[in-house]
Amino acid sequence: MAEALTLSYIGLGLLTIGLFYVIWQIVKRNQAISAVDNAPAIAGSDELSGGAKNPSQFDEPDDDALEQMADVLASSAEAQGLVLEEE
């Protein structure tokens, strides 16, 4: 009877070691996948899809855009201590 009990303990021990090995392999695989997925994007390696729906709308700026650009230029010139001459 002791022989059967010893064999069952050996079998359970081997099964436990095998399960720990499988879990360890799964953890390593998931860490490798996570490292690849969360790696920083290097300029030029990422692909950006799409574009402007109507690119011709950017050919000529409208009055609002021109006013906003003038405000940005004036505020940046003021921040740098420059005097912006108006034409």
C-alpha cells in the first residue's frame, strides 16, 4: 500500500512541476507580447492611415484663419519682446 501512495505522490509532484512550467511559459510569452505591443513608436515606423476628407479646403485660408494667424503672430512677437509691423 505504501508503494501506491508513494507513486501517487511522485505523480502529483511531477504534475505540479509540469503545471508550474506551463504557467511559467505562458507568463514569459505574455510578457514578450506586452513588451512588443507597448514599445515606444519610432518616427517613421508607425503607419498613419487616412487624410483630409477635402484637402482643397486648405488651399486658401478663410478670414477667420487669417485673423487667428495674425493673433498668434502678435502674441508670440509680444512674448519675445518684438514689435510686429502691420502693412
